[in-house]
Amino acid sequence: MRRTYSHIDLDERRKITRWRMAGLSVEIIAEKLGRHRSTIFREIKRNMFIDAVVPDITGYYCVAAHGMACERRAKLRKLARFSHVRQSVIDRIMHGYVISLVERVSRFAIFLRNNDRQSRPVMDGLVQALQALPHLARRSITFDHTISTNLFASLGLST
């Protein structure tokens, strides 16, 4: 399994469609794609084409699935949808070095300014902000810069 997170692309969706039509199980499809089986189950469930008028054509189709996924991602772009949030982020970036952290599941975000370019104040700020989160919420954190493994240890996570 890959250790980095990436969205399923159109090529993978074509393979999922082809292998489902061939009768392969989700477990085998996941193994062939190098992804967890829950990722494939979620992909099929989220992007299933459903036709209420002609239920016989309901199913997973790669092009329709890709369109649904792209639409869903476009709706989640908060910086494009909310001008006040976008301006706030731009202001903070313009006035100093900013570290951002986003938890992928809940979309919880932290922005920290680092005036002196030292890592210790940033790490201390992140640990303080994240200590209140439950352990499960700290498992899917993504940094925009490489952060020392000391931060992960401080949060009780492994790298």
C-alpha cells in the first residue's frame, strides 16, 4: 500500500469499472490498485450512477464517477467559495512565514506564523493546538512543510 494520500484518477476508475464487470471482488481490485479495500468501497458508494427512471442502468461507470468526484471536490474549495477566508489567508501569508496544517477527515485547519524561523515555537504551538483533539483525529494530519519527527512523537503518532 502507498503511504501517501492521492485521489483516485480517471485511469483507476476505468480499471475499477473493467474489473467489476469482470466479476473481481473489491478486495482483489484494491490489491491490484495498491489501495485499501475501504477506499474502493467508498469510491463505488459515493460515485455510483443511479437512475430512478430506468433502474436497470444503475451502476458504477468510470466517466460518470469521475465527474461526480470532480464536482464534489469543487464544492469543497473553501478559499474559492468564501472571499473573507481567502483574504484572511492571503493577509497572513503576506505578513510572515506561515505553517499550515489540515486534518483531512474533518478539514480542521491551523495556521501559525513563524516570525523567527525557528522550529521549536512552531512545534510547541502545534502540539498545544492539537492536544485537545482526540487521538483518532490526529491520525490523518497533513503538513505543508516537513516537520520534525519530534512533533509526531509529541502528539503520540508514528511517522
